[in-house]
Amino acid sequence: MDKSLFTKHISQKFNQELENVRQRVLTMGGMVEEQIGDSLEALASLDSNLCKKVIERDEKVNAYEVSIDEECARILAKRQPAAGDLRLVVAIIKTITDLERIGDEAEKIAHMANHIALSLEDSMPSKKQFGAVMHLGSHVKTMLNEALDAFARLDVEAALKVAQKETTADKEYNAITRQLITYMMEDPRSITSALDVMWSARALERIGDHARNICEYVIYLVEGKDVRHVSLEEMEKLAQGRQE
Amino acid sequence: MDKSLFTKHISQKFNQELENVRQRVLTMGGMVEEQIGDSLEALASLDSNLCKKVIERDEKVNAYEVSIDEECARILAKRQPAAGDLRLVVAIIKTITDLERIGDEAEKIAHMANHIALSLEDSMPSKKQFGAVMHLGSHVKTMLNEALDAFARLDVEAALKVAQKETTADKEYNAITRQLITYMMEDPRSITSALDVMWSARALERIGDHARNICEYVIYLVEGKDVRHVSLEEMEKLAQGRQE
């Protein structure tokens, strides 16, 4: 982290506290990445044990959110941070909400995988459709990984690049939905499991949204500008303005 | 609001600032309630103009979120609030995120309604199914209304009651999904519009989740306890502990 962005504190302990909480966000992020990876593997393998593991581990993610939140409230109360330090704490409070919701989406995918595994007697969506969902999954997992990297390095350009990738995630999601609808129409016995695949794709698309949110907080943190609800073009202009 | 919960400030201006930002949250909440109501009306009437109105108005909701967020950051930096005041500001930052996402869900319903309106040639879900969705919609709209009331009056008992209502919303949502799946299987030509109805029901179920989140912030604000990821029984125990 480019520490020059933040105030040098007379209190070495305050520096340490900020650094600790930042590190814990990254640890929580890593845990959530693992949850996405495992939920995708569970969907590919329809392995009920892995589904169970993902579902149970969501509690750990939730506990991280509550504990980081408490630490942020404590820092706000005790240290009364200003400027960049305050933006860091606010960005963390928002980031962990998105990380926790990504964890919820991974848990949902594990539930869907379990549901599909239990209904193997029905007609199943084809490998091609699962393949498209896996592709989307790998795409949004990379988005989250890069968003966390941008957060760790306070890198606005990297954050912008991740935000741009959301368009691809949306396109892939729409294509999957269209394919699945055709499939359901052709073989109505497949509707239940096709819907499970569709909900999984939806969960992945939302993970992409949350990764984009995290990038927006990185930009807010570094630039002091709120770029939520701003179009990609406008976000790029902001970044260009910076480079000039 | 029971102002005794909060520090009496020597600065009359600080009191005024906190009260103003609290009022703006309630205004934003009222706007979001209207969005839910209009999106449900659009779904019932399949009125494209009303759909458009809801979709366009979402920008206003977004602008409210950004501006209240900025005001909160300003108060944190300038006033360095402690204890109950700090919790109020943190609870507001979290509440407006949920309100904004409820606005997004209302916008999605309007998109679905528009989509159904444009595909009238297809086989349509029956009035019965629309009726069930409307019922769920009215249930979660009431939940949001009561959550905002609990926030305005800092009423923990009321907040708990709203949180309990989420179970009913989940049950209604599951019943709608089951009905629609049966319907799609019987008449595959209805799949596209039945899915639009299903997404709308899903959006309503999520609105119920967000209303529950707001109630959890009210409890955190008043009690200083984080009740997220805590079961309903545990939440009730907390409230009982209070009454004893």
C-alpha cells in the first residue's frame, strides 16, 4: 500500500491498527474467493459434501464481517480519523458488506448444486450449459481477485479495468439465460434443474456487481470521489483527468 | 425520536445536522416505498409508461444515497461523534445502502413488467399467480414501512416484529416459485413470461431481506449490539433481556 496517501500518525499504534484492519479485509476477501471456487467445483462435480462445506463455512465469513465492523467502529470512536484515514475506514465498512454478500451468493450456488445433485433422476441441463456457467464463474472470480488486488495496492487504474469487465459478465449471463430458456421449452422435464443452473448464473452475475462495487470504493478511497451510479465512460474520464 | 438516547451537544448546530441527515434517510425511505408501490402497480396493469417512470426515478434514489453518504462522511470528519451519535451515523451509512438496493429491486420489477407487457402474444401466467405476487409485494412493502417507522422511533420491539415477518415472505416466495414451475411444465410457451414473474417475486423477497437488515441496524443503534447473522430466537432473547 502506498502509505504516503495516508497521514503519518504520531501514534505508531494507530498506524498498526489501520494496517491490521486492512489486512483482515484481505484475509476475508481470500476466504470469499475460496468460497466461490469451491461452490463452482461443487456445481461441476455435484459433490454434496463439498456443498455442505461451503454452506457451513459461510458462518465464518459472516463472523469476519461483524468483527471487522466492530473494529472500524472502535477506530472511528477512539482515533477520530480524518481525510484519507477516514475514507479508508468508510471504504472498509462498505467493502466488507459486499464481501459478505458475495459469500451469501456462493452459499446459494452450493444450495443449488446440492439441489441438482439430489434430483439426478430428472432431465439435466447439458455439459455445454454447465460449461458456460463455469466460464462466467471463473470470470467473476478473477474480477473479485483483481478488485482485492486494486484495494491492496490502492490502484485506481486496476480498479477501473475490473469495473469494465462487468459488461462481459452481464453479456455471458444473458446468453446463459437465453440458452436455458430454449432448453426448458424443448424439454419441460428439465425445468427444475435448469432453473437451479439459472439461479447459479444469476448469483455469479451478482458477484460481478459486488466486485465492481469494491472497485468503486477503491476509487473513492484514493480520489475522494464517489463514483457509484456513474457510467463507465465517466469513470474513465476521472482516471484520465488524473493522468494528465 | 427519543433524543435522550443521544448525547446532548453543546453545539446546537451538531444536533441540527444529525436531525437533518436522519430526516433525509426517512425521505429517501418514503421515495423507495413509492417505487415499490408503483412497480407493483406497473406489474398489475402492465402499463409501460408507469414502468418507464419507475426506471427513470431510480436515479433520484441513487442521488439521495450518494448525498447522504457524503453528509455522513462530513459529520464523521468534522464532529467526530462518539457512542450513540457514532452508532447513528454508522447505522445511517448502512441503512441507505439497503434502501438503494431496494430501489434497484423495484427498478428490476418495472423492467420485468415492461418485458411482460411487450410479449403479450405469449401464453401468460394466470391472474392467480399475479395475485400471489401482489400479496407478497404488499407484505414486503409493509415490512419496509414498519422498518422505517422503527428507525424513526428507535423502537427495538417494532424492529423485532418486522424481522419476524421475513419468514412469511420467504414462505410466500417459495410457494410462488413452486406454482410457476408447475405452470411452466404444463405450458412451455409460458416459460418466458413465467420467468419474468418469478424474477419479480425474487426481487420482492430480497426487498424483505433488506427491510430486515434495516431492523438489525435499528437494534444495533439502540442496543449497541450487532444482531446480524443471529437467529430470530436469539434476537428475541436480546429484546426480552431488555424488558426484564
